[in-house]
Amino acid sequence: MSESVTPPQPPAQPEAQPQAPAQPVDGNPYAQQPGAVLPPQAPYAPPVPPKNNIALGLVTAVVAALVAAGIYGVVIGTTKHEIGWAAVGVGFVIGLAAGKLGGRNPVLPVVSAVLALGAVYLGQLVGEAMIGADELGVNFSKVFFDHFDVVQDAWKADADPITFIFFAIAAFAAFSGAKKAAL
């Protein structure tokens, strides 16, 4: 006789009863449910400075204009040539600084363009003074500060239509840079 042996069966699981969803806490359906895991917390980030701070934008633009004018003047004095991309850089740096820190205030692009005109002019004067000091074998500060009228006369004599195109390019770059940086 052969007996058939049935393999052992696992214990029967009770049928799962459909359960109603957990009730929200205090009527908030997004409240933390029991047994849920909290997501990891991001590290602390310092607060972002407020945009549309016109004073900060103006001060930053003036500082950027003075620094850019000095660098532009050194480039001109060293190379003994006006360089168009450097004028674009002067304007763009001023506009970028004003827009990033000053925000969307409509005054900043206009002021940036005016400051770019002044920075290019000052940079060209610094370049003229460096060239003159090099030719005369004297100190730059003596030429620039003691004989500023001579430096301006030399600038007027050297100014050509390209000089004024550089002014326009720098003003445009500052205006558009301030607009784009404020977005």
C-alpha cells in the first residue's frame, strides 16, 4: 500500500481586510502619518539678501567702475592701444555688479551705462598718463595728478571715431548687463 504524503502547508494567512486610510491629524491631510520616516534635512543656508536694493547696487557699481577703469587704463598703458573687448568688459562688469546686487530697479541700467562712460574715459586717461610717464621717464602719479590738463589734451589729440565707439559699446554692455543680471 502506498500512502501518499502531502507536503506540509504553511499556516493559512487570514485574508487582509481592506482598511480605511489613516485619518489626518487635525484635519491636515499632509500631516505626518504614524510610522512614516522624515526626509533628511538640508544644511542651513544663510538668507539671500533682498533684491531691489538700489543703494547696494549703486555703491557696487561705483566701486566696479573705479576698479574696471584702473584695469582698463593699465591695459591701454601697457599695450599702448585701445582694446575694444576691454571696453566691453568694463561696461559688462559694471552692469553685472549693479544688477546682481541691486536687483531689477529700472534706475540701475541707466546709472550703469553712465558709469561705464565715465570708467572708459577715466581708463583712457590713465592709459594716456602711463604712456606719457613712460616716454618722459617720470612717475605716473606726477603726470596724472600734477599735469592732468596735459593728459586731457593728449587724450583729445589721440581721440578718433573708434574711441567714441568704445564709449557706446561700454555703455550698451553696462545697460544690458544690468538688465540681464537682475533676472
